[in-house]
Amino acid sequence: MVTEYGYDVFFTVTALCVVIGLGAYLFIDQAIVRTTLVAAAILLFIFTLNFFRDPERTVPPGEENVVSPADGTVIKIERVTEERFMKGEALMICVFMSPVNVHVNRHPVSGVIRHFEHIPGEFFAAWEDKASLKNEQTHIGIENERGKVFFKQIAGFIARRIVAPVAVGDTAERGKRFGMIKFGSRVDIYVPVTAEVKVRLNEKTTAGETVVAVLR
């Protein structure tokens, strides 16, 4: 299954691969050149198909559970001050998404979107600390009866487009798709300091399935 958030890129690249492959097969006589071009077109198609894949996920029960918004690796867990939405101290969990991960993002909790903001910025490597402050990003804050959860989609060095078609007042459903970041990136999740963190550094996460924290 290919994500709807990547249809534009996927079908454009697919058409390009078909043109290259057919053109090489029909108009190039040199076997080495023809084979190289066809192989390159096939590899490009496979890479694009793999990047924009969108597998189904099984969301664990329990509205107190905060699920990971992204596939990736936990690179940081720390207590911070978050002023935009949490308005105070919070626990931050950072998940780094490599180009080989699924890049479709999912809501970490259910509730109402109370905050949304797109911030233009730089494109530092997503694992660097300054990426959370200076890179292009979107901020999404969800509130429910248990409190507030805030998260950032952060573009990386390769990622140059964040997709997040949501707005303040929308209803968020835990584990449901809401957007993606294209070609490598990072997601930072902020939960109340009273929450119990359930992941460790370097642990792999699966969007919509891995419980990163439990709201108390």
C-alpha cells in the first residue's frame, strides 16, 4: 500500500522510471548502457515504493497509552521546558526516522487539536540537538481529559517537505494517520512530567503500535 501523502512523488517517479526503462530498451543498442539504465530505473522504483509504503498497524488498547507518532529509533529522553503548548516542564522523547523507515506519521493520542503551527527553518541533520530548534517543523498539540500531548514533525538534512493536513479544532484519533515527513526526519513527543516513559534510548519504535509513555 502506498500512502496518499506520497502519490505526487510516487507516480511522478514511476512514470520517469517507465520512460527511462522503455527508452533504454527501445533506443539504445549498447547492451551495457541499456542494462545499466534499466537496472537504475528498477532500483529507483523499488526505493520509491519502499519509502512511500504504508502498512496497516494494530493500535494497542488503553486511552492512557501514548503511541509513537513515527517509526524509528529513540535518540533522546529528557525533562525539558516546553513553552508553546505545554506551558511548563515536560518529558521529551525524540524518535529519529531514517530513510529506510516508514515515514507516515500517526496521532499519539486521541483528543482535540488545540495547537498547530508550521515553522520555516534550516535543514540540519535530524539527530543534532539544534535540529529541534532551528529546522523546518510543524507543531501539533492535542488535548483530552487526561491532559496535553505535544509533538513536532522536524525536517532533516534530506527531508525537505513536511505533510500535515490538520487544523486547530480537528479531532485526533490515537494511531490514525495524519501526515508524513519525506526522506528522513525526526519527531519529538512531549508528555506531562507525571507520565511514565515506556521506551529506552536506542529502542526501535513502530508508529501507532509502540507505547512510548503512559499518562497518569
